[in-house]
Amino acid sequence: MLLSGVLFGLFLGLASGEDGSAAWLRYAPLPHDSSHSSLPSSIITLNSTRGSPVYTAQQELRRGIQGIFGKTLNNGTSSNQHGAIIVGTAQAYQKSYGEFDDAKELEEDGYFLSSESNQVLIIGQNERGALYGSFDYLSRLAQGKLGAVSYVSNPHASIRWTNEWDNMDGSIERGYAGPSIFFENGFVTDNVTRVAEYARLLASIRINGMIVNNVNANATLLSPRNINGLGRLADAMRPYGVQLGISLNFASPQTFGGLSTFDPLDPAVDAWWANITNQIYARVPDMAGYLVKANSEGQPGPLTYNRTLAEGANMFARAAKPHGGIVMFRAFVYDNHINESNWKADRANAAVEFFQDLDGKFDDNVVVQIKYGPIDFQVREPVSPLFSTLRNTSTAIELQVTQEYLGQQTHLVYLAPLWKEILEFDMKADNRSSKVKDIISGERFRRPLGGSAGVVNVGTNTTWLGSHLSMSNLYAYGLLAWDPALGAEELLQDWIRLTFGHDKKVIETVTEMSMKSWPAYENYTGNLGIQTLTDILYTHFGPNPATMDNNGWGQWTRADKFSIGMDRTVKNGTGNAGQYPSEVAKVYESIETTPDNLLLWFHHVNYTHRLKSGKTVIQHFYDSHYEGAATAQDLVEQWNSLEGRIDVERFEHVLFRQKYQAGHALVWRDSINQFYYNLSEIKDEAGRVGNHPYRIEAEKMTLDGYRSYSVNPFHTASGAKAIVTTSNTTEGTATTKVTFESGRYDIAVNYYDLIGGKAQYELHINNKTIGSWKGDLEDKLGHAPSVYLDGHSATRITFRNITVGKGDVLKISGRPDGVEPAPIDYVSFLPPGVVD
Ligand SMILES: *[C@@H]1O[C@H](CO)[C@@H](O)[C@H](O)[C@H]1NC(C)=O
Ligand SMILES: *[C@@H]1O[C@H](CO)[C@@H](O)[C@H](O)[C@H]1NC(C)=O
Ligand SMILES: *[C@@H]1O[C@H](CO)[C@@H](O)[C@H](O)[C@H]1NC(C)=O
Ligand SMILES: *[C@@H]1O[C@H](CO)[C@@H](O)[C@H](O)[C@H]1NC(C)=O
Ligand SMILES: *[C@@H]1O[C@H](CO)[C@@H](O)[C@H](O)[C@H]1NC(C)=O
Ligand SMILES: *[C@@H]1O[C@H](CO)[C@@H](O)[C@H](O)[C@H]1NC(C)=O
Ligand SMILES: *[C@@H]1O[C@H](CO)[C@@H](O)[C@H](O)[C@H]1NC(C)=O
Ligand SMILES: *[C@@H]1O[C@H](CO)[C@@H](O)[C@H](O)[C@H]1NC(C)=O
Ligand SMILES: *[C@@H]1O[C@H](CO)[C@@H](O)[C@H](O)[C@H]1NC(C)=O
Ligand SMILES: *[C@@H]1O[C@H](CO)[C@@H](O)[C@H](O)[C@H]1NC(C)=O
Ligand SMILES: *[C@@H]1O[C@H](CO)[C@@H](O)[C@H](O)[C@H]1NC(C)=O
Ligand SMILES: *[C@@H]1O[C@H](CO)[C@@H](O)[C@H](O)[C@H]1NC(C)=O
């Protein structure tokens, strides 16, 4: 039995336990015996220096071919090319073998790959290119793409970096996969094993730089001990061609260096930065450069001294210039104390207002790093108008792989379709084709530098991002930075084959789940361009639309009893539409031409305003929240249909998350719908909102040791109330008679899982225990937790197919733990096919 199980597993290409650490570099055996005869038998490496990316390529090729075909490559000699893989730089190749035609076509980091019969050539423009070509070849083999190929691949842009928001104490801002792999207790970590493994993953998707610390930077990174530590990190990354960079705190000369000022025009400050920079480059001669967040969200910057942002950026540029370093300067500068009573105030205008007069004033090694939208990684934003404002400044786009506003890796949201919409968007500057992807590459405005920065925030969790399915985002990010013309679905399917194997049903199912995941998330969070509608004042996870208004942060919805949306028109609003080139501005200026999915971003309209679909705004809100949440339920069934086709470890891990998402999508649906129903008092035409015939509210049960509790915000509890235990040491019970007809039901319990305790629950029908569980999601999910009963902590557990008689006694007991008072919202009795 055991043996046949193992054979069955081998047949399907399943490894016994897969913890995710290999990500898409599993090199799993191909499913059917693919002929080995045409494979090369040896490898000729044109650089035998240990630690060089070409040497790494050689090791990787051996490892991959061993894994995929069980074949050990011999060491070839340069005189015998027959049946060999030759890997090296164009220069090294020409030295050994003479002229090579395609060399002229190679651009920096590019490669030539040719695989014909059993002769394989992998020639990089540089060492990094040779490594990229090797990973590309192995990816083809691992996907069973064994046919002959011959092509040159060059990068679309030179800057293909990740940003990691890791703090010196080992925590990660907006990280959902455990603590840092780079830092602990205020210092760079000693053990760089995972750092090297991460660099390997990044090299395989052609990422060439990594900023290792948070943009909200801590100057203690610049201590001698930490500079030495940075050297350790760079040493671990160098064999993979990934260059290290760091974020700087603008005030360091004062707070860390002991100077009386950090004025960028003070010569002592300049000298201080030159000194520090020299020290770092002495230890990391190939450092990529710096990333700076200045005068943003409380961070210090040049404005403190009435200096311009360009003067601030250029100070770092001068220090880095002699070493060939680049300064990425973030455009995320805005005033977070603006006044909503001013109809014309608009945070979305800030970047253009701060930067437009500085165009052309940045040194040539400065790149302005611009978030894709004008606000902050929302589920839907138009492209930032700054991309078309800066014509004489190099720019890069900032994308977020970590799902800060997009479910924090507990909701499946495949982001490549969102990024593609942004990258392919045509800003029509000067009435000429001006796609964002061609602006950031430097091509459109003829800039020397440009590219992408992806905020990733991997952690020590073996899954890297906290969730296996989220890794498709990292994979797609890197390859889109290399070639934005690649399709979102094509990238996804390559990733599925590499991650889960070749089973057709797995490929189809995961494709379908992933491709509808962003539209579903948009549907049940914030649609029509109103932003994510999450809690912007606490964690950016669960629903809380009220937090978006009546504060200075400027993520306003301007929702009142009758109307909603930001009037960003020139004719009557904030003028933001006018920041775009004229053709695009014209589209956004008018309600008629603005696409529905950005309507409320650009216009303030009545809830009864009719969309192009014919529905009113409010009915669209209701419908799409129901449809999006229904899609989230389907994801569970779809994943379940893959049981036995994926190894148990990953199958269970993903299933747990899909079930969580299905429950949390209902929290979102009900919360947002209830909020706008309450505000507008406009009824749902389909009669669903506020009407829950399958629920029993906990506060209406007979309580012993429990009391009713008004939840804040009110719409994150069904009926605005939940129950909590009266003491934090003794158990409480809630009982009620079942009034539903006898039959089989799925019984769902909505409760709140707070951080700071692990309450224990039991559900009984009559005296039979149906199930028990613990409030321990803080150990099982990585999202930012909450200490309150709210939209972040609200969750659901479901017991399937339970036989219940009318008049039976339902009892839930809850044992509080610490500050978690075993909170319960309601219980649903769901007949087959009903979701409530
Ligand atoms: C071999 O690799 C080392 C380290 O990357 C590099 O310094 C050297 O130039 C390389 N030699 C050739 C011939 O490419
Ligand atoms: C190939 O050469 C490497 C050193 O470059 C050595 O470690 C390895 O054992 C050799 N492999 C074979 C199969 O001879
Ligand atoms: C910076 O790091 C030091 C050393 O770990 C720590 O004591 C300090 O609190 C940190 N500062 C901030 C603002 O996080
Ligand atoms: C370093 O980290 C790796 C990966 O987490 C681990 O396997 C290894 O045991 C660690 N080494 C030491 C010396 O702690
Ligand atoms: C940097 O400054 C320190 C003292 O603050 C000095 O000892 C050192 O020589 C300087 N290093 C460089 C590279 O200028
Ligand atoms: C900056 O300028 C403002 C007025 O333009 C002035 O009130 C302020 O004192 C100046 N600050 C500094 C640090 O020079
Ligand atoms: C990774 O996260 C999962 C929850 O997603 C958790 O169960 C597991 O213990 C974590 N593993 C590590 C090594 O952090
Ligand atoms: C024009 O702006 C005012 C606020 O200044 C607002 O109250 C009004 O609704 C807007 N009118 C239209 C037609 O959008
Ligand atoms: C929007 O609703 C308000 C309040 O009911 C009403 O006065 C106004 O005429 C409506 N505007 C439009 C454009 O329908
Ligand atoms: C999202 O909502 C729209 C409008 O209600 C609907 O047409 C679409 O099918 C939904 N998509 C998903 C994936 O939920
Ligand atoms: C449950 O058990 C208790 C005592 O153990 C008994 O008094 C009670 O009648 C039982 N209730 C039901 C509904 O069976
Ligand atoms: C019990 O609850 C009280 C009040 O909420 C709180 O102050 C106390 O810390 C809790 N006790 C424990 C052990 O968590």
C-alpha cells in the first residue's frame, strides 16, 4: 500500500512534502519518459571562478538536469563541443570559439539561447545574462518545452529591483510571511542561507537589484557592524547577479552622525554622506545604490530646510556617482493633513504638484520612483499622471507584490492583470503613443535610466510570501519587468507548470481561479474606482469605509446620504483630470467617457446615477459585492476538485486559505453593503441586503456567561451586535432552539479572532458535539492582526452536512483566553446551495 502510494506520487510528479521553499525552481521529473538521447551530456563553463554568475549557471544547469531527467552532466572540455551545453559570456565565447553573429544584438544583461539537437549555447552579454539564459533554458525543460529554439532576449529596462520593507528589529512593514531574512535584533543577520536562496529565486526571474531595508529607514544601518553585515548580504547575492541597495534616512547626519544639521546644501552634510558612501562601497564595491523616502508620512527631508526635493536627491546622487550608484527617489510625497471641507483639496494631485517644477533638475543618476497610481496601491487606480509630467527625469514604476491593500496573502489576488493594465496604458503625451511601459524603460522620453521596483517583503516562512498561490505574483513581477509584453495568463500558466506540474486539470483550474481573483476582490471590496474601502487608520485589511473620510489622509470617498465619489474634474472639482495629457484628460473630465470602473475616482455622483451598464451606482455596489463574494465561495470548490493531484502539504495549506477567504469575502460583502444601505437608505432591488433568513444572531440567544456587545464599526457585525464572555477566565454559553425545518445543513459560525488570546469554542446540537476550534488564526494566517472585534478579526468556520431537527437545542460554548473574550457574531443554517 505504501509502495503503491509512493509510485502513484511519482507518476504524478508529486514530491511527498512540499513546503514551498523551492517555489518555481523545483526541477521536478517530467511526467512521462521524455527521451534523454537528445539531451546534452556535458557542460562547458567558460568561467571556473567560484561565485561568478557563470559558475552559478553551471551549478544550476547540473542541478536542474539532474532533477528533471535524473541525468548527471559531465565536465566537457572546450575542444569537444559535441553534445555539450556551452555557457559563458559573449566575450569568453569569442575568445575560445571565435566570432559569434548574435553577439551584436545583445544588450546589457541580455542573452542568446540556442538549443538544437543536443548542442546548447547559452551566451550572456555579461555574466548575469549567461545565468538568466540558463534559468530560461531550465524553465523550458521543466515545462516540457523540449523543442529546438534559437533567440536573443534583452531586457526592456535596466532597473529591475525589489524593495523589501524590513526593519532592523526583524519585523517587516506590510510583510505577511514571518520575520525578516535580513535583520534581527537591530543588526544584519549572521546566517545568510535564505538570502542566497532568495537571490537565486530573483535571478531566475531576471531581477538584478534588491533594496534590503524599509523605506522608513533606520540610520543605525550605517554603523560599522551593519555595514560589514551588508557586505555579507551582498556576498551572498553576488553569485546570482543580484546587487544590493539600501534605503536611507534623510536625517542620518544629525540623528546618527552627530552633526547639528542634515541640510542637503551644507558642505559638512555632503562630506558626511560621501564618507558613509565610501565606507559602504569599500565593503560592497558593486552596490546598486540608494532608495530614499523623504518628506513623506513624517519622514525627514530637504523641505525641512526649504530645499527642493531635487536638491535632496542630488545630495545622494553626488555621493553615489563616483561608484556608479543610482539613487531611487520616491515620488510618494504628500501632505497628510489636508482638509476635506475644501472641495478642491486632493492628495492625488500631490506628486505632480511637488515634482513638475523639478523636471530636469535631478542629476543623471537619479530615478524618480512612482507608485502606479496617484494614491497608494488601491485595488483600482488610474495611472499616476506623473509618468507623463516628467520628460527630462528618469522614472521607474513602483508595484506591490506584497498584498497590503489586497488581502494580505490570505485572499487569492493574481496581480499581473492589474499591472498589465497599468503598463499598457497609453498616456498619449503630445498626442503620441506613450505607454507607461515605454516611459519607464526610458524609451519614450529618451531617458538613460528606468525600470521597475516591486515591493515584495518575503519572510522566513518557507512559502516566502506566506501563501503558495501568491508566488505567481512574484514570478510575474520579475518577468514583466524584463518584458512587459508578456501576457498575464501565459506567465501564470508557466508558473503553474513549474510549481504544480503538468496535470491539465490543475493548470486549467488554477488558471481560472487566478484570472478571476482580482475582479472578484475588486467586486467585494471597493468597485467603480472608490478604492479598496479598507481600514486606512488601522491595518489595511478588513472593511471600514468610514475611515477613509473626515481625516487629513486624503483617501476620501466623499460619501453622504445622496452621493459618493471624488470630483476630480477641472470644471468643478480638484482639477486632477487635468494633470493628464489632453486626450486622456478629456476622457476623465466627462462622466460619459470615464470608464465605469473609474467613475467614482473622477466624479461625484448620486447613488441613483445610472452606469453604462444601466444599473444605478448603489445597485452595482450591492450586486458586485454579492457576485464577488460568490466567486470567492467557488474558489474553495475549485481548489477542492484538485485533491490528489497536488501534494497534501500544499493542498491543505491552500485549502485552508481559500476557506478563510470565502468566509472573509462574506464579511466584506455584508459590511460594505450594510454601510451604504445605512447611509443611503436605498433598498437592494434583490432584497438581499440586511435580510438574512438563515441566520441566528448570537445576541438573541440565551446567554450564560456571555453578554451582548456593540461592535465598532457597526457594519462588521451582523445586526451590529456580537457577544463576548463576561469574564476573561470563565466559559460562557449561548443556547437557542432551532426554528428551521428538519434537514441537512451546513452550519456556519461567524466569530472574531483577535490577537492576544486563543479562545476555545465548541458547537453542540442537543448534547452532541458538532465541532470545536480555537481562535488561533494569528498562528495560521500572516495578515496584520487586530485586537478588536472588527472587519479584520471577523471570520467564519463552517461544519458541513449536519443533520438537524426542528426544535433541537443549539449550544455554543466559548472559553475566553487572555484578552480574547470568545466573541461570536451569528450562526447560519445553510440549506444546500445557499450562502448567507
Ligand atoms: C569570471 O568571473 C569572475 C567573477 O565574476 C570575473 O571577475 C571574471 O572577469 C570572469 N572571467 C571571465 C573570463 O569572464
Ligand atoms: C566537474 O568539475 C567540478 C569542478 O569544476 C567538480 O566539482 C565536479 O566533481 C566535476 N564533475 C564531474 C562529473 O567530473
Ligand atoms: C532604529 O534601530 C535601533 C537599533 O535597533 C532601535 O533602537 C531604534 O528604536 C530604531 N529606530 C526606529 C525609529 O525604529
Ligand atoms: C541557517 O539558516 C538555514 C535556513 O534557514 C538553516 O537551515 C541553517 O541551519 C542555519 N544555519 C545556522 C548555522 O544556524
Ligand atoms: C570617515 O570619517 C571617519 C571619522 O568620522 C574617518 O575616520 C574616516 O577616515 C572617514 N573615511 C573616509 C573614507 O573618508
Ligand atoms: C523656510 O521658509 C519659510 C518662509 O518661506 C520661513 O518661515 C522658514 O523660517 C524657513 N525655514 C528655514 C529652516 O529656513
Ligand atoms: C509559515 O506560515 C504558516 C501559516 O501560513 C505556518 O503554519 C507555518 O508555521 C509557518 N512556517 C514557518 C517556518 O514560519
Ligand atoms: C460642484 O462642486 C460643488 C462644491 O463646490 C458641489 O457641491 C457640486 O455638487 C458640484 N456640482 C456638480 C455638478 O458636480
Ligand atoms: C442628486 O440628488 C440630489 C438629492 O436628492 C438632488 O437634489 C439632485 O438633483 C440629484 N442630482 C442629479 C444629477 O440627479
Ligand atoms: C464582478 O461583478 C460584476 C458586476 O456585478 C459581474 O459582472 C462580474 O461577473 C463579477 N466578477 C467576479 C469575478 O466576481
Ligand atoms: C443534555 O444533557 C443534560 C445533562 O447532561 C440534560 O439535562 C439535558 O436534558 C440534555 N439536553 C438535551 C437537549 O438532550
Ligand atoms: C482580562 O481582561 C481584562 C479586562 O479586559 C484585562 O485587563 C486583563 O489583562 C485580562 N487578563 C488576561 C490574563 O489577559
